[in-house]
Amino acid sequence: MSLPVVTGGRVARECVTGLEKLRGPVTVVRWCAELAEVIAVCQTGLARAVIISTDAGELTSSLVERLRSAEVAVIALADDDENRRRLDALGVSHTSADVEAATLAAIVQTAVEAAIEQRRLSPGHPLGRAAFADPALALDPVIVESPDEDPPSTGAGELIAVWGPAGSPGRTTVAVNFAAELAACGRTVLLIDADTYGASVAASLGLLDESAGLAHACRLAEQGSLDLSALSRAITLVAVKGSRLGVLTGVTRADRWTELRSIALARVLELARLVADVTIIDCGFCIESDEELSFDTVAPRRNAATLCCLEAADTVFVVGAADAVGLPRLIRALADLEESVPTVTPRVVLNKVRAAAVGNGPVRQLREAWDRFGPSLPVDAYLPADFTAVDSALLGGSVLLESAPRSPLRAAIAALAGVPIEQLRRRRIGAGHNEVMFFLQRR
């Protein structure tokens, strides 16, 4: 059976005659001048593959994902090394523009077969369609090596997402101080602000830079040009008790959420595993996934960034406020999380625990209420309220470890992170020498 193919771009049009002369494996059903037309045609189900030349427009990860979501394999024609490297990073099959017709037809067949096999093997994997044309190309990171520098760590770091319902339960406070405790004890830590509604990590740490590090990294990933070197340049370093904490700041305005596309963010998280022992992600509260129902075509989804982080994370901490309003919100949020991301087994954290909100013996009261009304999940931690210490840290743009080292909240977060405070007191100067080289090389 002949495979229907759409071509896009002037150079790709020149391949039509040769393909038609084969009278067999592929049939060109439409030629399009621009990418917008290519996408429109592919979404009608007219083609099984698309051959695109670079003059049709720039392929991005989101455009490739749209084509793949329409079950269309993508083959690009590129002759220069820069475009080839970018297409490799996007996981797009490519060949030279002067390729023979028979060879091009064979590449099309291989790409379509790989797409079918990929969907069969991992239909629900968050990165499954990103590996559509060639899983090895899509999943293997692009590592830039320099003979004058030590290579970066290639170990797979841990991803930890901090999430919770609406109502300011303290997600950012927990995420920032959790990351600071780990960094202070010598771990290489990257803190990512992926909140598309109210990014506040930069303000919490006193960072006045107007640039959005995560948005910049996602733009590079969208273009297929994000590698470890580029990621390091997007990271801001913050000094924490003699160590350094890497930070990818969030969007500076809520209306910039469209810059955090899920397919690009997934690539950022892939590389984050390579550059840090632990990556802490401060997530937005909303995980509704039906925004696209308002559109006739595939549209960017505001909550896709949060869902992407939750799906990719090894551990998810769900933070809820320990009061009469926060507790019911937390219970409903856990039910929503189980429905939206069923693969996650969350760790529950009750924050702002205080007698004034729940009565005498607040931990006992909360434990009894949880056993009676909550889900079967245990509560991993009860974090005491210490508004004075939190306000002081926020005012000074610092973390509890520095501004209020004796705070009971600081001690509880350190325990949650598995960092004994005694260990921090005994920590020798220079214990941060294990930091990944790209952190050090930026200064």
C-alpha cells in the first residue's frame, strides 16, 4: 500500500517528481508552502508522513508534537550541520535535500513504522511522542564537551515536585527551604519555579532580575538548541551557607504562561537530572486538563506545565494548610491528583500547624481528623507555623537556614529533607566541592 505524504517548502517540492516516478511506496497528496498549511492539512488525516524543508519555516518541538499527535511522521530536509544538530535534539528524522527518491521513500517508510511502533509500546508515556521518529535521539541528552573542562555529571538526579491546592498553603516556602537545606549539606541542587499562575521563587530569594530563566530554557528546548551549556547559562546561582543553589526563575508575568510548553519543559527536566543531584520543582496549584475543549484545534494548555512536572517527578510532596479551610481543600486536591496523574503516590505535608487554628494539641487533633475524614494516605510531616520567621526571611530575601536557624519550621523542613541539623553544624568548610562543574564554571 502506498503511503500518502505531504510536502512543505520549496526544496521539498523538488522531490515530488522523483517520488511520483517511483509509482509505489509513497504518494505525494499535497504540497504546502508554509508550516501553518502543513499542520492544517495533516490534522485532517490526509497524510501519514510529512517531508519538510527548512525554507518552509522553523520546526519547533511544539509544532513537531502537533504533527505527531495527528499521527504523522516527520522527515526534514537539511544540509547544514546546525540544522541537523537541532533536528537531532527534536528527535526528527532528517536527510540531505539532494537525496535520491528511492532513499527518501525508504526513510519515509522507516519513520512511519517507527511511529507506529512507538505508539504501540508507550502510548501513555509523557515522552513517548517526543521519541516518535527515533526514541534514541529524543531521549538521549545533547552533551557539549570541551577538552579544557571536566565533563559534567552524567548520573540520573532525582526530581521532587512540591504541589498543593489553591489558597497559599505554603508550596513555595516548603520548596525553597527544602532546596536550601539540601544545598547547605553539600548536595548539588537545582530549584525550578514552574508555577504558571503566581511564580514567586525569585521574590522569595530576593532575586530582582527581570529575566525568566525557565522560560528562556524552554524557548531553547522548543527550538531544539537546549544542551547542558545553554541550561547552565539560564541558571541563577544563589549563595546558601557557603554553598550554591541553582535556580531557574519562573515567568515574570502570569500572561507569559504560554512560554512553558509541556514538551519543552520535559526536555528541561531531562537535562536537570544530569546537572543536579536533586531538582526541586515548585508547581502551580491547578491540574485541570480540559482547557483545550474551548478550542477547535490543539491549543497550548496552561496547566500542562504542572501536569508534566508531576508526571516526571520521582517524589511528589502535596502541601496543605492545617486549618478548617485548608484541610478539606487538601483532601479534594488529593482526589483530583489521583484522577489526573494516577501514577503518583504523593507524600502529604500539613503546613502552618498551630493550636489557634485547630485547638490544643494541634498535631493530635489533625491526626484524628485525618484518620476520620482523610484518604488512606498517611501524613508524612506536620510543619509548625512560624509566621514571624517566614516574614523575616521573605523581607530579607533569604531562607530560614540563614535568617532563622533556630526556627521550629526550619527544623521540620530539614527533617523532611532528611538533613539532620547537627550534620549542618558539623559540616566542614568546602563540603560543596561535589557541585556539578557547570555551576562552578559560571562564576
